[in-house]
Amino acid sequence: MNSLYTASIVLLTFIFYGSDSGALKGGNPSVEAPAQTIRATDYRKVAGTIKPGETLFDIFRKNRLDTAALFSMSEASGHIHRLSDVSANRPYSIVLDDLDRVQSFTYWINEDTSLRIARTGEGFYAEKRVVRYERRMEYVGGRIRDNLVSSIGNGRDGLRMALQLSDIFAWDIDFTTDIRNDDSYKVVVEGLYRDGRLKKYGDIIAAEFINNGQLFRAYRYEIDGKWGYYDEQGRSLKKAFLKAPLNFRSISSFFSKRRKHPILKVYRPHHGIDYAAPTGAPVSVAGDGRVLFAGRKGDYGNLVIVRHRNGYKTYYGHLSRIAKGVRAGKEAKQGQIIGFVGSTGLASGPHLHYEMRVNDQPVNPLSVKTPGGTPVPDSRMPDFIRLRSDMHTRLTANQFGGFTLARSGPSAHQQ
């Protein structure tokens, strides 16, 4: 057991993929990382996770550690990562000698990056380390039951996979209204391994989704340093407008020329779609454009209007609040968060009122056909076809095993 503590002082062992990690270092630049100089029997470890509202000063005081050492550690790491900037539920460990002096401190900033501070003969030495994973191709597939998230898995990996899939096909499938039970999905995805164990999933490399009998395929391909997803003909899946401005919600009211208003109890046109969602759910702008209006407006409550090319405008109403920095005249990028679901204005409950107009005439967002993005250039098609053929073989052969989400091992920071 004590030898484990000594090892934790000397280094953190990672599996590197590709080039060196390029750690950022702080403290005295002339000081090298400390070597093992004290016997293993002299060490013990304090470890845990940051509690909500807790600071490192609180942790030091609770464990009766020298707060002067914390000040020196803060100086060493200040320009790499401030020790005052710690987040709840993130793990940490402190290694102490037999005099309860801090010999090393490790804090996981996120699941891929750690901060390590170690004592040297001249003070403390700090570095930020990025985990490098071994990448392998994995197969994941299944059938839809109720919704995409629960069908893939409710854990962190399942949610990440579901969000990626919805992002890839967001221009062709509205995951709020279009998906059906017994729809199916197949995915070739990066499996990120460390110490021979699957830790999590990375980017989706290829995907197949059958929605109500219609087949959709996507292949990840790089052009001029930018990654995108393309169909089998090399056409970009990215289009001018997303099919829905938020994920995994339900439509409570459709576009209609004559609808009975739930509050006013009178019939009048409903020139948009109402997406039922909890208060605070993020709302994304459907396409690139410029904010025309952001503020309070009558029955809409908090409203954002975005002007797009070719005479299109989109409206986002009843927001609980408008995102910071969103104001008239500012650019809006497709997928950017512009506000949060609420019930301001004339609304019977929390929902997003989403409207689309063309040349100031209301249109049904669900029936609008929008042009696609830039396809794979002719000069790159042979290379793209090779990738497509390889990925198609993997998808159809189901050679990666089970039709379920593989269970990943403990997170990198837990070891």
C-alpha cells in the first residue's frame, strides 16, 4: 500500500496516443520535477472530491494541514490553473509525509486534464497534464424504445452518444417528433482506452439511423482541416436550418391557421411550434444569421428574433432569459445557445415558441426544405469513397460485438 503512495508522488502514469503530452509547467522554471528522496513508509494520502461550496482552504483546515504551504502551491500554479478555481464533484488527492507536510497535490480539472503540484528542494513545482488515450474503433447499435437517450443508455456515455447522434442528423431528423419505436441505429465510434481499459467514447466515425423505414447514413471526413459529416454521395449533412432548436423534447402545439388558445380560449392562428421543455432548457439558434431583436415583446415574453439569408427569420419566444451577449446586431451561429426555455409572456407553462417566416410570411418549420452545405470536392472523392466503403463494411458486418452500449471502466481520474 505504501509503495502506491510513493509512486503517486513521483509521477502519474498515462497511456499516451501520438506525440508527447506537452505539459504546462509552473513554479521555478529552473527546478526539475522532484525525484523519489523519502522512503515509502513516510507517506500517507488524503483524497476525496470537492464538495459544493468547498475551497482548498477548507480542505486544508479540515485536515489540519499547513495553510502556508497552500499559499506557496497557489503561487507555483497561478498562471497554469488558479487553486481558487476548483469545481464541485471533482476529485483531488494530497500526499503527506510523516510530518504532515504536503509532498504532492493532484486535482482533476476535467476527465482529460489534471493539475499536479509537487514539493521540491526549492519550493513547489506545478504542471498541467493532458491524458492521451489509445484509440480503437468500437461498434454500438440498438433499437429505439421510448426515446434515444434511454435506448442508448442513461449514463454519461449514453447521453454523450445520443447528443452526438442528434447533432449529426439534426438537419434531417427531428428527434422530438420524428423518431419511432423500433427505429434502429448503428455507430462506429472511437473507444478511448487507458491501461488497456475502455474509459469513454470519443467521436462518432460513421453512423446509420433508420427512422420510420427511411435510411440515413453519415461519415466523418476532414476537408482543409475541418471535420464534417457527409452522406454516401459526399453531400454535407449540414443544412441552412436545424430541424429543431432544442433536443429531446415534445411538441405541445403544432403550426396551425386556427387553434384554440389555451389561455384566451379563442380561436386564432398559431404561426409556430411549441416545444414543451423544462424551464432553463437551452435553446439553440436554428441557422446562421444576425440577431434582429432580443428583449421583451408582448405575448411572446422574452423573445429573440434572428434574421437569416434569403429572407428567412426565426423567432424564439417565452424564454425565461436571453443568453449573455445576445443582442440586436450581433452575429448568431447555428447551434449557438441564445436563450433558455421559460413561460414569460402569454404562456400556460414552460415551453419554447418557435416560429419561422420567409419574406415576413409565416411558414411551417416542419415542412421547410433547406439547401445543404458544401459537398466533398471531386478531387477528394476517391479518398472519401475508400473511407465510406471501410465504414460501411464495419456497420453492416456488426464485427465489434453486441448490440448494446459497451460499459466503460472507471473514469481516468478515479485511478
